[in-house]
Amino acid sequence: MLCQRAENNYVGSPCGIMDQFIVTLAVGGSALLLNTRDLNYKLLPMNKGALAECRVLIANSGVKHSIAGGDYGLRRRELEAAQAALVRKFPYLRDLGDATLEQLASSEQEMSAKSLRRCRHVITENARVRDAGEAMLAGDPERLGAIMTEAHVTGDN
């Protein structure tokens, strides 16, 4: 939390907490499943069952970006505005983490097209993360690979 506050207040970057969490809590052979609402997390095995035969490849694309000076702040404000519209219509929602695609569709008129697209991405990506966690716990690399590919193919962010 201290690292996030430093980035938010000192650097001027409106970042979230995921990067700081993984940097401080990473454990070899595990993925970290983080609920950013309450900061509860689980370490998920990356070496269970058939996953033990798989390797994760991380490549540096060479693409540079800046959260502090880039469009991240704008995208975040668009999401926050859309989230507020959803909560007004469905007061029992705490945030986008509770929202469904059906609720989003019924709120389409209360938000911009960009906000709608970004919310759809958040809602579907949250579902993919939960599905990926289940695939890891089941030791199912084919299912995990399909989920990871789908996350990159949708381009709905």
C-alpha cells in the first residue's frame, strides 16, 4: 500500500495495486490471484498436474508506456464514471467486480461507448481470471492456454 501511495502521490501515477502486490508477494512456481477490493489473495500452483510440464514464456515487446503520463488516467476515469452509473441503477453493487454483462447492457444508455467497452472488458476479464484460477487448480494447461489466448484476442479494453 505504501508503494502504491508513493506512485499515486509522489510520481503522480494513478496506478492500482496489482504490480506492487506481485513484486512483494511473488512465490516461485505460483501465480497470485488478488482481489483488489479487499486485498485478499491466493497463491495458485503453476506446477500442478499437466501444468508441471509447461513453461511460461515472458517476452519484452519493447513497447514503452507511462501510466503517469499516458492514457491510463483517462481510461480509469471512464471506468469510474461507468461504474458510478451502474451503482446508481443497481445500488447493491459494490463495484464492477459484482456487475454482470446483463446489468451492463441494461445501463448502456447511461455511459459513453468507450466506457461501455471498457466495462465489458473488466467484467469479462474478471470471469477469465476466475476461470484461469480453476484451470490452474485442476492442472489443466489446455484450458489455461485457451483462457490466456482469449484474453489477448478480445481486445475489448
